[in-house]
Amino acid sequence: MTSPTGSPPAWSLPRIGSCRGCTVIVLAGVLDHTATGDLAAAVIASAPACAPRVVLDLAAVSFCDSSGIAAVIETLRALHARDGRLVLARPRPQTRQLIARLALARFLIVHDTLETAITSLSRPARS
């Protein structure tokens, strides 16, 4: 994967696993403009094709700006197009505050722990 500028992205997916029917993806590094386009493609490639339920673990994300949040929204839309769901787990306070400042808490569901994130995906989706 390369960023729109042709350089390697500043983020990676060092671990992908599953738990109770959910795909748990650890995202690490810097989540900024280098994630545009590639993040959604990487997550979709890692998740089941039909109705994927994905937890994006952000604990190892050292920095996230509005471009990074836009890449997460793009990922959410790509999963919704496949009747899937996405929740975020363990973001740093700066990322959580950015989501709140951008008034995206209604769309980006954030959990303090992996356990609560996984449990939330085992319940029916809220409308």
C-alpha cells in the first residue's frame, strides 16, 4: 500500500483476529492523509464478505487528525455497503475529543475496551 503521495502510509494493521464472530483489527501508527483510500480497502480485505462486524482497535494509533477520521468514515461507509458494522475501541483521548468536536459520535461508536466493543456488535444494530 502507498499513500496518495506515493510514499508508504504512516499506519499499519499489525494484528487481525476474530472473536465471537467479529473481526478485530489493530490499527497502529499515524492516522492522517496517508490513510485515505487505503484504510477502507485494507479493512474490507480483512473482513468477511457478508455482513462484516469489525472492531477497529485504535490503542496503538499515536496520532489522528481530521483526514484520519475521514478515512475511518470511508471505512464505515464501505462496511455499511456490505451490510456490515464498525465500532472503534480504545482510542487515545485526542482522537476521542476529535470525534466529539466533529460531532461524529452518532456515527462513530467508540468503546473504552475491546470487550465492550465486541459485545456491542453481538447486539442488533441500532437505527
